[in-house]
Amino acid sequence: MKFEFENPTRLVFGAGSLSQLGEAVRAYGKKALLVTGGGSVKRNGTFERAVASLNASGVSVVECSGVEPNPRLSTVVRGAEIARNEGCDVVIGLGGGSTMDAAKVMAAAVFYEGDPWEMIAHGQENRNLPTRALPIITVPTLAATGSEMNAGAVITNEKTTEKSFVIAKCLFPKVAVVDPELTVSVPPDQTAFGICDLITHVTESYFNGVDGTPIQDRFAEGVILTAMEWGPKAIADGNNPEARAQVQWASVVALNGWVQVGSAAAYPVHMIEHVLSAHHDIAHGAGLAVVNPAWMRFAAESRPARFAQFAQRIFGLALQHPEDAEAAKEGIERFEAFLRSIGCPTRLSELKIGDSLLGRYAQDTVRIIHNSEGLLPGRPPMSEKDIIKVLRSAL
Ligand SMILES: [Fe+2]
């Protein structure tokens, strides 16, 4: 067991914490690029309150609105240009994962000489990871990606139909202002997709990490059980402040690194879903709800004990023996049933995706990220054939 861990993001959590945004930003700059998505923050008053808090602390605001779901490279370029032309000295991502991710990469693209796509993993031999970025402040309005407190971002290149990620130290936000009250107007379907996303962040490391990580296992199980307990309450009543807060906290913890410490996890389900999103512009969490159970059934064949543990600890199933494949299967069934119960799709057909491009999805997935044998990293590593098999089982 050898690992390092660092997460330098200051977290300001709690109902009403949006009012602390100005003070948090003022420590890093005077002129902020305020990045937002499709306009819900304007309709529900969050934008106005954010600007009021910033102005009260002496921070002026330059807007970059209109970041789309599955944020595009051209949007990143546009935002970086605004920041450069206006002389912004700090970048705020106010919105869901897409908005925060775009804001992060904009902050790095301000200093990047070449095409910002070079920073994103897409199968190239030498990645040009960003080493410098404007200070980043995140304000999530959705409980899902955990992007508010980590160094990752996911961007889509609309010209090449590729969606992929960048992880770099300079992308850690300086401050994450996480106010669960901002999520009360999120509709039930988006709330459910966020819950699926956060659960998938921890199932990836739970099933694809190294052996012998009992504390990490318990962390992951804690996140899953908490999301399964409070998620349905947040969906049933969006105005339930405690449910919103518990789900929001679960989403932060699910991908701020604590659960993953030392696990050296791979993210095969995410990698496959990114390709589906790139081709079909579907909601990330909805794509994960389809791919994750299908992937689990595939992976359980080679590692039944791991999935039996999941079945026992998450669903309380009794095991006949540690490698109980039947219990493992039953646990996956129950997990899939949970996703369905909160309104997530679990078949590709529900996303209007057929079988005509299965080979292309597999090729794209492996091209973007592969190990030295050309396989998608994970447990087990997957060939293109394996990916097709998993997707076919989810039609
Ligand atoms: Fe995700």
C-alpha cells in the first residue's frame, strides 16, 4: 500500500452558503468570469443572488452563459477568449457538472497556447496536461458530478464526436461553495440522474480498484447506502431540505478523492457512457444507469466474490459462500431495480439507441483510453468485443 493524497479545495457547505460567494472569490480576484448553463440560474434567482454577493465584496462580473449539457470544446474556447479579452482574474462555474467542467477548462485554456483539445485525453501519445489556470471557484446547482471538489473535467469535441476527460492539479477549485438550497428546483428526472452518477462514481472504484482496501470499501458502501436512503426522498419532495443536503454531500464525497484513495481505480463504465453521450447527447447519469448494471453482470462473471460482497452489504443478501454467484446476480438485479424505481432508464432503447453503432462505440471507447494491450482498463480489462457484448445485453 503506497499512495499520496491531496485535495486543496476549501469547502463551504450548507444551506444559504451562496451568500459567502463574494467573500470566497474576493480572496482570489476582482474581476470574475461567471460561467453559467442554459438559464435556470437566472429564472430561479440564483444568478442574481450570486452577482449581488460578488458585487458586495467588490468583485465585478463578466458573463459567459449558455454552457450546454455535454459541454463543447467550442464553448471552452469562447469562454477563455472572453476571460482573456476582459482581463478576468478568477473563474466561477455556477451550475451543474457541465458548467463547472467547462469553467475549469476555460480557466486553464486562458494560459494554453495550443488547441485546448490537446489537454483532454483522446488517445494521443503525449498529453499536454495543463499546468496553470486562473483561480477556479465552483458553485454546484445539482448534486451529481462532484466536480466542485476535484481536479477533473469532461469535455466534448463536437467536431470529432469525442467526449473525454482531463485531470490536472491546477484544475482543483480554490473554493467550492456548496449550497444544497440551490438544488431544490432540480426536476425529479435530473435529480435521479445525479443520484445515479454519484453512485456510479463509487461503484467504479469499488469494482475496479485494487484488492485489500477495507476502509475504501466501507466508504463506498456508505455513500451508496446514503444515496439510496435519501435520494428517493429528494425525488419525492424536491423541497425537502434535509434530503437535498444529504444527497448533495454524498455527491461531493463520492468523487472528491476520499473514497478512491489508494484504490488506483479505473472507470470503464464512465468511459463507455462518455462515448454514448458523445454520439447521442444523452444525460450522463441516464447513460450510466443503462451501462452500469450491464457492465456489472459482465464483470461479476470473472469476480463473483466482489459482487457477492456488494449484494450482502448493500442489499443484506445472505451468502452461501464468499463466491456466491447467485447472490451476486441478485444484488445486481436489485441495484438495477433501484435505478428503475427512481425513474432512471436501464435499457438503451429507452434512450433511443439501437444496435447499429455498437462497434463504433466500442472502437471509440478503446481508442480514447487503453492499456498496453489495447484494452479498456478495468477489472477485467475489456476488448472491443467485450464492450459490444455489454452494450448488446442492454439493448
Ligand atoms: Fe460521472
